[in-house]
Amino acid sequence: MLASFLFLPFSSLFLQAPTPSITNATTHAAVPYASVGVQGKPIGTVADAQGHFDPQHLAAAAPTDTIVISCVGYRPYKVVAAELLRHASIELTPQAQTLAEVQVRANSWKRHRVGRDGTWGFTYYNFHLATDKSPASIPGREVGTILHVKPGSYLEDAHVYLGRRNYKNLRFRLNVRALDANDHPAASLLTQDVQFAVPDDAPGGWQHIDLKPYQVCVGDNQRVAVTIEWLAGSEIKEDATEWGRLLIPAALSATHRMVFREKSEDQWQVQPINLSLYVTVASPRG
């Protein structure tokens, strides 16, 4: 009698895989809201507050795809998709970071706003796409703007305007990145993870992120990308005909650029749009 074998598609193996956990390799504590993405593709997700992520969000990956698990302050962990199924736990190695103490004195530094501080616009960016079936599709989606800065400057705070929304339990990560040769966001300029939550009872409007404790220096860069990455949020159903929305006002622009991507390792896209997002910059005089 011939034996019979059942061969499952690779995507089905992800559906049956156990829920992996992401931990600190030194302390073994959970790494909350780490990004999980397939390199070069719009596939991925974000871990929850306990460092767990659902492998079903990677079901569209090919067996040979590279999956990158990352978080600011840690070395990225790379693994082939077929190998990830064998990992119940993934350990991220902390990167040693030293923050130099900086004294920003009024007579030696000049403060100014960089970016768009208007709240109106003929267009907007919506974190929720019409093709999304649930809020579970959104984690890892990222949008931001390219800003001109003076080398050696420090970013003291950031502001983003969140307009009409039907989400609660909102949490984002703020990223500051240098630009690569293609003018796309690249290496992070942060040494610590910057997250912020939006209170459920807060009205739509400007969200303030204090960056002073993080000592965010732009180094030799004259242009940087400041972005926010969706980490968590649950949809509020107001009407059966409504689809999710979280709007950032914007204006068409010949001189400003919006950058966005679907997931943490997806390719960046650029559009001539100016988002309602600005930072306060402390620049050296002279």
C-alpha cells in the first residue's frame, strides 16, 4: 500500500504556527511593539505590548523572503521566512548607546519651527485604506515628511495634527531618519524608542511629542525624515456604512515631500504633499 502525504502550502504553515515572542537578549524582558516586516515588500505587522505577534500577518511571504524584526535601541534580527516557523522566541540584542549631555543656552542656540503648522488642506492622509478589512491590517504603516534642518541641530519636540478619527487605544512610534542616495528615509538618528499614545477622550488636534529627553541630533544632515508609525489602535464602529479613518490634513506642494510605506520593511513612496507635521529645532548660531 502506498503511503499518502499531505503537503500544505507555505502560507498555511504560517496560519498554524505558534505565536512567537520578542525579548531582550540581555534581560529576557519583552520588547513591546517591535516592528516585523518582510524586506522590500508590503507585508508585516507590529508586536503587541507583551512582545507577541501573529505570524498570520506574514502568510503572504515566500519561503526565501527575509523577515526583519527591529526596534530602536536594538540590532535588527534577520531570518528567512521558512526558518521563522521554527522560532518560538526571538531575542533582540541591545545596542550600546551613550547620550552626551547637551546644554542648549539661549545665547548660543536659535529655536525655530520646521514643517507645516497649518490645520487646513485640500487633501489629507488617511492611515486606513479602503482595502483594509480590519484595524489589524494597519500596524507597521508609516507616514511623515522631509524637513530641511541645519547640521548640528537638535529636535526639541514634534507636533502632528490628527483630525477626524474613529479609532481608540491609539499608539504611535515617532522616527527620525537620515536620507539615502535616493532621497528616501534610511538610517535612524534615534538612540531610544520614542512612542506616544493618543488619549481616547482627546479631541482631534495637535499631538505633542517631547523629544528633549532623547537628545535627537541631526548630525551632519541638512535634511531628515520625521515620520510616525502606527503601532496599535482599535476601530470604533459609528455606522455600518462607515469605514475606518484617521486623517492628517495636507496640502499639495511643489517644494515639500511626504514619504510613506505600508510596512516596516516595505519600499518608501514619495509624493509632493505637505503634511500637517512640524518640529521645534534648536540650531547653533553662526
